[in-house]
Amino acid sequence: MRASAVAQPNIALIKYWGKQDVAGNIPAVGSLSITLDSLETRMTVEFDDRLGADELQLNGEPAARMLPRVSHCLDNLLGSKRAPAAIESVCNFPIAAGLASSASAFAALVVAASRAAGKQPDTLSLARAAGQASGSAARSLYGGFVELQLIEEGGSPAIAVESILQENAWPMQVIVAITATGEKPVSSSDAMKLSAKTSPFYASWLEHQDHDLEIARSAVADRDFSALAAISEHNCLKMHSVMWASRPPVVYWNKATLACMETVRGLQADGVPVFFTIDAGPQVKAVCLPDIADRVRKALQETDGVIDTMESSLGGGARLLGMS
Ligand code: PMV
């Protein structure tokens, strides 16, 4: 059986940074994100006993380097006695550059693979399987504004994920300013470990996260853009401060990243409802209300060092495209 699924990346407004259980890949903190619409990964999975081992094609090319993580995710989802899989992934945006390509990839993978194996787990089980591969991927199973919470289950830490507001309930537009196209120098997993071990700010980061989540959750419930903007920028800058104070420092930004932040601040000073957020990479994501998206995009395009911009509204969670 062959199954195809599609998933969109998500952008965290209240960030996940740090793991409490490295083996199970359980985050140290809860997080809150928005799922995008027009950026996407499409995955097709077919299990075939005649294959000697799993095979992965990424945008039409063999992708041996990414295969172990993908195989491991399939083992977690279906058990290691499963048949070998032929996996095809097609992604319409840059990979491993701080644009959450692993989130959309693993979310699409678990949906396609479970259906190709004749199974139909509930969304939370799929989110947990995706989250084991990439913490942020758990959120891409859901659409709109999504919260990931930490819970305890049978004495062990686990995640619970839900959509707290549907994508059409409070439309937003996200403009991504691409400031570099190469792969990031340090993976987020390695950087998180380093932060936990060496950053003097890590304990304080953990301590205040629930408070930030509470403020963001209320801002979403009240559709209060300026409250959401303020807490999102604060939480993002705190995460990067934790990284910068790690030893060796983890700095994902470049000159253009800072220039984009200045552009957003300039727009804010003119009363434009927009805010920025930045993940483990140099790209800047500007979140704004849809009616001023053209102005925000133009301002970012004209910012020194910006290579390209992409734009997306909010979208739904991962979904099956078809089976054959
Ligand atoms: O899902 P990972 O392991 O790539 O970690 C992603 C972490 C951030 O993107 C920086 C923050 C987040 O919550 O998505």
C-alpha cells in the first residue's frame, strides 16, 4: 500500500528550547505556534518487502544523510519488524535553514507511513511519533494556533497537543525574510544540549516559560494582537539570549537578520501591527494582520541583505492526500 500526505511547517511564538528527556525527545517546556499554509512538505511512503533497506528521495535526489532519522521515526511509529519503505519527500522551501522543514517533513511522514501500513492512529499518537523525531513536528499535526503542553502519563513525562484557535478564526499573514540559504551551523538538538549544559540563563528560561505561555494563550483567546506581539518578541529574544550565552556561543543571526528586526521595529513605530520571531536559523518571520501584509513584505524585500521573501497565511494540520 502506498500513501501520500502533506504537512506545513509551524512557527513557534512561544518557543521550545531544551529537552527534559533526550532519549524520548520530550521538550523541557511547553510551546505555542502557528501552522502555515503555503509552505509544505509532501511525503509518499510505500512499504515493500522486496527492498533491502529503506530508501529516501528528497526533491528527486537520494538523501542518504537524512535517512537514519527517517528510518528511526518509522521504527518508533510501526516497530522495527516493519517492512522496508520507499519514501519520497518533496519540499517547496529551503531545508534545514531555520524554516521548520523537519516539522513539516516528520508530520507528513507519520501520516503517510501509518496509512501505508494500514493503520489509523489518532492525531495525538501521530503527534507524539513526529515529536520523537523533531520536537516542533508534533505541532504540525494541528492547524491554526497550536499549544503543546507537558503532562505526566504513567509517571513519565509526555506531550499533549491541541489547536487552541482554528486558522480562520483569527487570520494572520506570515512574511519570511530569507537572509541566508545554507544549512545551519549547529543543529537545534545539539544547540539545546549545549544551552542546558552551559548557559547561565537556561534555568531562568525554564522558570518563566509557563508565564509566557499563559500570556500568549490569553492574547490568542482575546484576539489581542499587541499583547501577542509583545510576548512573542520577548520570548524569542529570551531564547536567543540563552543561546548567545552558551559556551561556545550559538549565534544563528547575521547582519541581515538584525536589519530585518530594525525594519519591523520601524513599521511598529509607524503603528503597523506586525512583530518578528526568529528560530534556530538566520531567517526572520514577520507576523502581521492580513491587510498590511503587502507593506510588510515590501519593507522586508527592501531591507539590506534580504535574498528573498515568502508569504503564507495560517493553515490546517497534516493530512492524507491519497492512497493507492
Ligand atoms: O524541532 P526541533 O528539534 O528542530 O527544534 C525547534 C526549536 C525552535 O524552532 C527553535 C523553536 C520551536 O519551538 O520551534
